[in-house]
Amino acid sequence: MPIQAIKRKSRGFICINAHPEGCRRNVEQQVDVITSRRSPRLSGLRNVLVIGASTGYGLASRIAAAWGFGARTVGVFFERPPEGIKTASAGYYNTVAFHELARRDRLHTASLNADAFSNQAKSEAIEIIRRDFAPIDLIVYSLASPRRVDPDTGEVFNSALKPIGQPFSNKTIELDSEKVVPVTLEPANNKEVTDTIAVMGGEDWSRWIDALLANDLLAPAVRTVAYSYIGPEVTWPIYRDGTIGQAKKDLEATAQRLDTRLVTERGGRAWVAVNKAVVTQASAAIPVVPLYLSLLAPALKSRDLDEGPIEQMHRLFRDYFAGGSITSIDQAGRIRLDGREMRSDVQEDVSRLWPRVTTENLREITGFADFQRDFRRLFGFEVDGVDYDAPVETDLRW
């Protein structure tokens, strides 16, 4: 068994390894958030399917369902297992920890490590659900992938992070050099737009619902939710009005179609939930966003408004899914969890400091140091209470 001391390895700013104990502590801390706020245990969810369940909002959703409701959960994700002395991906170790803690607390769960876009993954998940998790009360769709292979034609789609129509110029943090630099992004061509929609839009979400309906695995009053982001105007050219934004608009249109269908066929509902910006592997790769996040966090923390994925998912599940009630949605039919981020006083702080940020004062007037730490924590590094000099077992299984 490969027991070894794991030191963070990076390529550019990206961590290329993960620490199993750090990942376990991260998952344990999220479980503690839910259990500390659970009084009494919520009701209304028995069986939950989370597609994209190993990191970020998907993992937080699975934890909220399991420890908040006592729900039986099926998680689908695509993560790299350990190989020899090479560590697994962080999402893989997160799942190992999830299963360990679920066994401890006698929560029933199953995981499928497969390409969620594929027909095979859907078929395997359906067999798992049919055998032990039917009927499904909630489907969470939380995939974040740069690439998708069409399961019927084999065509490969690659998403792009680009504006549409005209170049976009602003400034961003060059994460590997830690410099504030100007950035100009050329506009996407038509294929890049359509590819991004194919990867990050709602087609695959709809295919999952089609498959579950066809196999009669959805409960009466079933609900499904997918996650999105809107953000402030400073990010719109690269996000809401860019290629990603077009994919998110497709996701919202899919939610409306699914809602109509589920109301008719199961008395169910479908929504998109708009979450606040958080540090993830995906958000760190979007130009401008790291600088925005480095300014946003201090503005929220100074007002005691900051939330990570688990706090938001606790609020989503408590306020919107407990007992089946929905408290409020916006005019477009979206659940809005980003109200704290979009408060005028918070955004005024961000706007006031944005033009002042330079390489020289980056750490002084922004929360960039916390951004770095939060990013490294995604991979299990710089987690409080972990001895990074101590050897750990890396060949773990659930």
C-alpha cells in the first residue's frame, strides 16, 4: 500500500495532486455544518440523485441531503482513482470520505464513477436506483466539465471561456505569477458558442430526466434543480453575456421545459438555482473572476454575509426543499441564493476598490491570500489540523 507524505505539486497555479486527509477534513467540516444546524432533521426527501457529486455545489448538495434529511443518496461523477504512488483526484478522495462518514452515521449511499454524459453511465445509474434507491424524490444536476462526447454520434464538444460579438478587455490576476495584469479576450466563433452550449447547457440534464421517467423511477412530486450564476456587470462580458452565459440561458430554458413536463407527468417541478460566486476549479480559470472573488469575499465577511457551498446548500435545502415548499423565485422562475452577493452595499465595495487594485497592493486591499488558500483547500492542502509531513495512505477505495 503506497503510504507517503504528500506535498502540494502545481502546474502553473493548478494543483496536480491531492491530499486524502485534507480532503477528508474538508468533507467532515461540511458534514459538521449540516449536523450543527439540523434541529430537527428535515423531512421530504428519501432518495436523492446528485449528478456531479464529488466537488463544489454537487458535493455540498449530497451532504445536505444525507445529513440534513437522512436521505439515501446516489452520486455520479467522473474522477481519477489513485494509481501506484500517484494520488487520486480531490473529488475521488472527497467521495471516499463521504462514504466513510456515511457508514459511520448509518446513511445509505452509492456512487458511480463514470462519464455522466454517456448512455452507459445513465444505464448503470438506473440499475443502481432500481435496485435500492427508487423512487427518486430529487435530482440535482451539478456537472462542470470542459468537454462532452455526444453519446449517440461520438461528436466531441469543447467549451470555451470567451465573450461574444466583440473583444473584452479588463484586468485580472495572473494566478501563477500573482500579478494584476490587463487581459483581452477575442470573441468566440459560432462553433465555440454552440460547443459550449452542448457541454454546459441543459441537453444532458434533460436526457437524465427522460431516462428516469422512461424507467418509472421518479416519485410523485419529484423535484430537480440545476445550478447557475449571474453575477455583477463587471463579469458579464466573459460570463453572462459570453459563451458560458449562453449555456446557462439554455439551462434555464431546459428548466422551463422540464418543469412543464414534470408538473404534467408527476406533479413535480424543475428549477435553476442561481448561487453566489465561490472559489472552485472552474471559477479560478475564468479571467477577471479571481480578482472579483478576491474583492467580494472581504465585502461579505465584513458584514457577516459570506457563505461557502455548504452553507448555501443548507439554506437551499432547508428553505426550498424541506416539506416540499418553495419560498420565493424570481420573475424568470429561478431560485435566487445570490442575494447577499448582489446587495448594493457589497457591490459598491467591489466597484470602489476594483480600479485601485495593482500588483503592489493586491494582498493589502483584497482577500487574495484567502482566495489562494481556499483554492488549495479544494485539493486538500492548507487545511487546518492536517500534518503535511506525516505519511498517509493514498490508495483508498469506498
